[in-house]
Amino acid sequence: AFVFAGVGAVVKESQVDFGTPANTGISPEGVLGLGLMYLLSQDISVRVDFRQYIFQSVRGGTATPSEVSLGFTYFVF
């Protein structure tokens, strides 16, 4: 099991109306998450994790999109 946290940047783009120039900006973001990794053998593992992103929304307020991912790893060494 693991827990992680990080910071980064998100590029936001909004458009007032179709055909008008887009407004683009960069905002800081934070991410929190947790996950599990299971070793199937010395060379192969399976991982599942959940991530919660937090950043300023284009329309004001806070955006909090979530992500769940499943990964497979083959260790080569």
C-alpha cells in the first residue's frame, strides 16, 4: 500500500463564445492519492491507485476531478 501527494501546474483554456479567441492560463494544482501494488512474481506487478486533483476552476471556485488507474509493470534488470 502507498500514499502520495504532489504539486504541479494545469493549463486551463476557456472560450466565451464559438469563434472567439480562447483564454488560456496556467494555475498551480495539488494531487493526493493512495494505491495498492501486488507483486505477481519477481518480474511482474499489478498496481491500482486513486488520485484526487485540486485546482482553481475556470469559472471560479475549486475543481476536484478524480482518477482511478490500473497498471501492470514488468521489471527488466
